[in-house]
Amino acid sequence: MKKKDFDVIIVGAGPAGLAAAYKLSTAGIKVIVIERGAFPGAKNVMGGIFYRKAMEDLIPDFEKTAPLERHIIEQKVWLLSEDSALSGGLRSEKFNKEPYNCYSVFRAKFDKWFAERAKEAGALIITETVVKEPIIENGKVVGVKTDRPDGDLYADVVIAADGINSLLTKALGLRESITPDKVALTVKEIIGLPEKVINDRFCLNNNSEGATIEITGPFFEGMVTMGFIYTNESSISIGLGTIVEDLVKHKVNINDLLEKLKNHPIVKPLIAGGEIKEYMAHMIPEGGYFAIPKLYTDGFMVCGDAAMLVNAVHREGSNLAIESGKLAAETYLKAKEAGDFSAKTLSVYQKKMKNSFVLKDLKMYRHLPKMMEEKRQLLTKYPQFAIDAVYDMYNIDGVPKVDKIKAIKKSIGKLGYIRMAKDMFDLWRKVR
């Protein structure tokens, strides 16, 4: 390597990149973060729920200054049909006590705050700069080429946190191009409403408490789709994400699907009278465990969305990103002590990830993406059956309950007792 401008170059100023930058800078490492957006958070989108633990491990007092909306005290799941919602979930006073489990946030605000903490620790962050390709010497990544004049930069290690379309990860052959079945297109609207209206509609005591609703079911016509409604301080986030392959097969415009969701008779009253403040769209990794690339090579590590680290089952992404960025930083510190930035030394990162909750959780759900693709009845027929059965039992129409139960059993027979039992067993087996 002819020169070294920095110890570490980080590409992408999202949660993963900023976590790595903060961890390294506080250890006295010379770090630069390169962000293509106008500011950190400008191009970053998520549903809006941020889990505390990973950030707390990095910045113990972050909640005192971070731009957080509401702490979540109730989490619901809806099975939605055309005219009904079968609801389950948990509301707990345990979630209403500090330290809070999770918050609703706006990434544009949160990432700017996070970037300031990294800069205070010593990191240099440059924006509106595109990293075009890695610089490789003798088979080792030694820097990056940017779109700036004389913009080549050199370092011991490059950490890619440049999102789902990571050019660096693809350029180094660590992963193949993402196929439409392994990515979801997510759209979201921010709908402004008075704080009191939000509190009343979601049965919240004040504008510090928040609620979430995750939505799936036959309403989405068999597509692998998850809708969501999250409360912010003075607005509601409503949106959905659908596997791209399903959008193509069903010839559906995702914005039309969002409008359909907003006009559902149970959803519509929750956002009635609101004003659309913002619209955004983003691609989300959905391939799960088997879509994760090799996480390192000589002079290089990859984390966050670039490493396909999203737990769609539990709508976790930012906390996985932060954990991966932190572990990549820890790996660099060990490599620096040894003076060796080879793949052999950086392989410790893969081991750290394997032992973390990130890969353990994703491994637990590793078979679900394929199962959802193959067994669409889990998204259509079975939820519709459950909705209809509960409706029949709650509907007092003079029909004896014993007859209603017989009718429900008959419906199960039409679905197929053996098939349903097998599907439920497969579902249980693949998440245990």
C-alpha cells in the first residue's frame, strides 16, 4: 500500500457504519465515514421502531439526548381480511418502565444525532460522496475510489455499511446480485395528527407512550406482505413491505396496496383527519439467514443491510446493524494489536457474529422465507378460517354453540386435517 490516509474507512452513515465509527473513534482510531446522501439519515428509511439494548451497550446514556418519539407499551398483530381484523398482542406496564424496550423514531433525525456523537468521538464524516469501487493491492482491500477529484483513500481496513445494494460487497464477490425473492419494497407515509387524538385512538395516557400494530393475512391476497402502524409523538407511521417477486407476479403497484390498506374499514378511523406529511420508499433485505454473504475478506468487513441482516419476523433491523458495526469495530481493534488485517485475522468478526444474537436469531428462522413462499395457505386460507371461526363464535344469532363448533370442524375438514396438521408441525419445527 503506497500510503494510508486513515486507519479505517467506513462506507455508509447508517446505524451499522455509525456504530463502527463511534466504537473505533472512542478507542483513538482514525476513522472516515463516507456517505452518499446530503446528510446522515437522508437516504435511510425503516418502519420506525428502534430497540434500545444494542445502542445502550454502545452509548449507555443515549436516551437522554437522542431524538426519540414514543416508548412502546403495546404491540399488536392483526390478521386482516377484507372486513375484519383478528387481533393479538401484548400491552404491559413492564414496557412502561425504564429502561424502555423500544421506541418509535424517525431515522433522518436519529441518524443525524448518531453522526454527531461519532464526530464528537473523533470520526470524520463526509457526505454527498459516492464510493465507486474498492482499491485492491496484492489481493487485499487497501482503500476505496470515490467520485471526488483525487478522491482515492487508503486505510488498513474498509468496512462496508452501504446498504442493501452494496457495490463493494458485490465487487469483491462476497455475494451475488440480490434476486426479487430476497428483497422487499417498503413504502411508508407519515400522517400528522394531534397528540391527544393519537392518545385517544390508541388508548395511550400521554404522548410519551406508544403502540404498534403489525398486519398480515388474507387481505394481502397471498403476497408475502407485512403492514404496520406505529405511533409517533404527533403523527402516525403507516406502511407495508412486500416481496418484490410477489409484486411482479401479481402485477400490483405497492402504492395502490398502501391506499387499499389505509381505506380498510378498521384502519381508516385510526388515521381519519390526518395530513400526509411525508412519503418514503426503501428496499429491505428479506432473504434471511441463507442470504447473508461472507462477512469478511482481506482488509474488508461488511455489516448492516449490506450483509442482509434483517429479522423480518420481529421487525428488527437497526439493532442488528448496530451490533454488527460494533463487532466489526472490535475485530479491527484486535487486528490492529496484531498488526495483521488479513482475512485470517478478520475472520474473528464472523465468529463474533455467529455467537451474537444477530446470527443466532436469523439462524432460528432460516427456513421461514422459503416456507412462506411455498405454503401460501399460511397467509390466506388459515388466517381466513381463524377470522371466520372467531366471528361465528362471537356472533349470537340463535344457532347453538354445539352446531357452530360442528360447522367449524367441517370447515377444517375442507381445508384438510392432515394437511393443516402437517403445516402447523412444519411451522413449529422450523422456528424451534
